[in-house]
Amino acid sequence: MQLTYERVLGAYRTMRMIRSFEEKLVELVNLGKMSGFLHVYLGEEAVAAGVCAQLGEHDYVASTHRGHGHAIAKGVDVRGMMAELFGRRTGTCKGKGGSMHIADIDKGMLGANGIVGAGIPLATGAALTAKLKKTGGVAVAFFGDGASNQGAFHESLNLASIWKLPAVYVVENNGWGEFTPTDYVVPVKDIAERARSYAMPALIADGMDFFDVFAKAGEAIARARSGGGPTLLECKTYRFAGHYVGDALAYRPKDEAEKWMTERDPLRGFAERVLSDGLLNQDDLQRVDGEVSRHIEDAVKAAEAAPFPDASEVTTDVYADSHRRG
């Protein structure tokens, strides 16, 4: 897929929107205006942007507990997301889902998920639907390095390979599974190696480089769309913040995050590349920065002014087994 001026500008807007949205959430939590666990996507923006830039309205994504970036990149309304995080009726899930359960089926966002690895079989099912209905759609599962140890990962890849499903499995290897280094719990150097067990093609991308993710994801998505079956795409990335907002970060080397932020910031690297290649100019970047900043501030004001769900709606849109007790 060709990177036109509009597409490059759109990619920067997506990454800047994710960055600004997450920074605003950190600020709101620290001010005591927002409660609950928040797992921000700071530092990983190039992955969601690079993959979702090549998806359309008939394609689906399934996400993780760190899912705001995927939702934004797939086109979910930021105002609705902010309202959801404030628990307001105008939220994408009417204020009942919160941070880890944002979904918008109309945008192809099957939902963030608080259960590690649980989005992988959802995307596999969506890929099976696309194949059976011949929609030409592709399903993408985003998940972390820790989820590659879950049974759902292995079962899904096995079925997807047997059935040649139009799926792309994107592992965001940010080096940490909650508070544990990845190499402490994963015996292989590259998680992409695990694709061999399922006779599945695998690719490794620099998850801090939008252009590398875009190229590798494009190859995988094109293969899926043409009937070539699934791909495991490992994106080597890094989360700038802790596992959740408020995490003391005592488990990480003191200068580790600072080194990544200084040397490998995906937004800074993107800006340097597009300016040097003449794809965008400084005015383009500054204009987007201003538009995004205003949009985020408007989203916060709208969310704070919106009503909470009425108590009468407590069981509306909620699915549960009525026969279970306790």
C-alpha cells in the first residue's frame, strides 16, 4: 500500500492522538479525576498505527487490557472513549465497560479485554466468519508477550493455520509481562519462532518504527486477504509507563525507560523521518499537534458534563448466566 501525503499525515495524527490521549489520562488519574486501573499505551503507538492504517471497515481487531491505542487506530470515537473512561452514559459502552472493555463493533473493534490472551480467539472467530462469508475481511489480534504463553494463543494459531484463516496475530513484545521481564518466562529469543510449530509464516518488525511495522503488517495483511492464511507478526516495542498508572516501576532498571524515551521515541523518530524525506513539513506536524490537543480537551469537557447511566439501566446490555449463584 502506497504511503501518500494523506496517509502519512493520517499516521502521524493517529500516533499523536494516542500519545495525547494517554498522557491526558495519566494527568487525570494523578489529579484524582479518574479512578480504576488504567494501562496506557505510551511508547507503543507505532504498532497500532502501522497495522491499522491498512485495515478497512470490513476488517476486525481484538485487543488487550492495554487497548486504547488499538481502539483509536481503528477509528473509535475519542469523545466516546473519554466518556467511557469517566463512566458516563455517552461512552462507547454507555459507561459500563470502562478502560479494559472499550468496544465498537461498527468500527470493527471487537473490544479491549481484561483477560490476558482472550482477544486472540475472538479475532480467530472473526477471521473464520470472514472466510465463510467471503467478505474479503481480515481479523487482527493484538496481544502482549505474556499472552504468547497462554493456551488460547496456541490453540488459535493451530486452528488458523489448519483452516488458512485470514488472520494476523500481532504480538507486542514490550519486554515486560506486568512486572516480569519477558526473557524470564519465554524460552525463545523471538516469540515469532513459535509460528514454526503451526507451519505459519512469521515476521519481526521494529515496533518503534511506524514504517517498518507498516511494511511488515502490509505483507501479512495482503497474504491473509489473498487466501494465503495467517501470519504471526512480532513487534519489538517498549512501554514507557508502568504496567498501570501509579505503578512504582521499582522492578525496572532505573535508566531503562529513559533510554528508550530518549533514543527510540516512535513519534520523534517518525517526525525526523518524514521531515528528512520531505513527506511532511513542520507546519503539517504542528497543525496536527494543535488539532489533537484541542480535540482531547473537548473530549474531557464533554465527558465531565455528560450524565452517568441511570440506575434502572444496571442490567441493560449486560450478559450473564442467570443460573449461576454466588
